[in-house]
Amino acid sequence: MPPQDKTTNLTESPWPIGEMLVKAGQISLNHVEAALAHQSKQIEPDLIGEILVREGIISQPELMAFLVAKFFEERKEYAAQPLPPTAIRFAGVEKTLDGRKVLDRVDLEIPQGKITAIIGVSGGGKSVSLKHMIGLMAPDRGQVFVGDQELGSLTKKQLLRVRERFSMLFQGSALFDSMNVFDNVAFPLREKTRHDPETIAKMVRKTLAQVGLSGMDAKFPDELSGGMMKRVALARALVTQPEIILLDEPTAGLDPIIENAIHHLICDTFMRARYTMVIISHAIPQIFNWCHHVLVLHEGKILESGPSVVVMESQHPVIKQFINGNLTGPIKVI
Ligand SMILES: Nc1ncnc2c1ncn2[C@@H]1O[C@H](COP(=O)(O)OP(=O)(O)OP(=O)(O)O)[C@@H](O)[C@H]1O
Ligand SMILES: [Mg+2]
């Protein structure tokens, strides 16, 4: 077969990482074919990178560096592209908690297959918004759509089915204290899938290795540092490989090196499978580098929504003050 045809085949085949690496001249098409030839079973699209690593064609750090560099390019291009379809939408969402209007007629859209960051001052309603997305909280007024399904119109069973498309890392990690690390990460697999114990064990160990926690299986949450707990919670959110991943403060309380490592890991995970991801973050300004899209939530309203490269340059006084961390400005701190 002439090489041209082979490339066309590869483009049409569902191995975007293999295709990207070939196009960038990092590996040859023969490498991909050789790696695939060694595999007996049907290959998941996101596994091609892993197979190339296992076959020694590219190292794990090289692959991650490549994917992150690609992501940075994409993130810039995103600003010039038409908006992708919407995965989650709020229409006029209102929520009052303890007599305070936490969400005040919020309209927002989360783009499908992209990373969206939600930023804003403490108490602004970020975590409450995330809980509305997954149907853990219902709006007093307005509607929440996941795809074309309006959550308020669903039966309990239908809502559960929608929830299965999500995974969530809660702000406080929310690990089960009575379970060790292995069981915490295995929990959603045992609940949501019918994988046999051996497959579950493989998936758990692989994900723990990705978050840098190999060999920690038997530890209990009270034996872990805050950073380790976050990483276990992240592993639990990633292990089921759902369509939509919601991460509430995945790097809060971590040292800058681990924060950076977690951002790399989230990006690497995204590039392999193109989930819709929503990340609430106080890692300002770093988080702007790690997302396509940003929503700024302030006093129950969306102040700005757009590509991260655009929002980063916003001249809105509240956003400028927030990004720069100034004590003086429209946000009254003290
Ligand atoms: N279950 C609840 N019951 C009553 N009030 C709540 C509840 N959950 C949140 N709130 C209130 O809603 C407001 C917004 O809370 P939320 O947790 O969404 O803030 P946030 O933007 O995530 O802040 P942070 O950055 O500090 O996490 C706060 O005033 C909080 O006290
Ligand atoms: Mg919060």
C-alpha cells in the first residue's frame, strides 16, 4: 500500500494520539503499526499512547510533554474557532440557600469535549453550580440541561442514568474513611460497571500509578497527607473514564510542584480521551493555561464567559482585581 493511503487510513482510524505523533514526526507510521500488531484485542482509542510507551517507542514523560504542548496550541486556537456543541447548559438558574440568593438567574454553557474552568471569589456559588450540573441540587427556578435532557423533567431513574455519565471530585475529597486507597478508587467501578475483580484491580493500579500513588493501595485516608488524599480523589474521578468529569478544586492545598503535576495529569488525561471537563480552581493565574474556556462566577452571576486567552485579558474591574489579587477594587475584602 502506498504511504499516502496508510496515512489516510490512520486518520480515519480512531487513534488520534498515534495520528498526532506521526504528523508531528515524533514517531513513524511503521512504529504505530508495529505497536498495534503486538496487540491481540480490540484497542480503545486512548490506549494507543499507552501501547506506544509499553512497546518502548516513546517514553511516558516524552508522551506527556508532547500532549501538553499540543494542548497549549489547541487552547490558543480555540479562541479563533466556532464554539463547540454544548454539553451542559443553565437557563435562568436561581438558588437560594439559607435565605441568600447564591445563584441569581445564571445562564451558562459548558462546551463539549473541552476543559472549562470556573473561577471566582470564595462563596460565589461555584461548588453549588457544580452540584446543579450533576443533579445533586435542584434549582428553585430555571433549568439545567445535560445535552438535551432537562434534569428537572426526569424521573429518578432517568436522573441516575444521566449521573452515570459523570464523575466528580468533591471539594473536600470525600474519601470513605473506612476504606483503604484501593477500595476508594475501586468503589465507582464496583458500583457502575460489571468488570471482574482482576480487571478492576488492573484499572485501579494503573490509575493510582498515573497520580503517582503506586504501592499506596493499603493505606487508609487518615494515613495520607492532604495532597495524597486529593490524588486518590482524582484517581477515583478518572478511573471510570466517564463522558463528563467535574473537579472541584483538584489542586487546593497542594504545593506548587504537585499542583503542576496534577495539572499535567489532568491535561494528559484529557488529551487521551477528550472528556468534557469542568474544573473549579483558585490556582490563579496558572489555571488559565490549563483550560480552553473560563467562566467567572461572581455574586451569583456569570460575569464573563469565553476562551481562557480572552478572559485572561479581561478589562472588567472585578475580574482584573481577582486575577491580580488586589486588596483594593470593586471586591470588598476587608
Ligand atoms: N448545602 C448548603 N446549605 C446552605 N448553604 C449552602 C449550602 N451549600 C452552599 N451554601 C452556601 O452557598 C454559598 C456558595 O457556596 P459555594 O460552596 O458554592 O461557594 P464556592 O464559590 O464554591 O466557594 P469556595 O471557593 O470557598 O469553595 C455560600 O454562602 C455557602 O454558605
Ligand atoms: Mg467551593
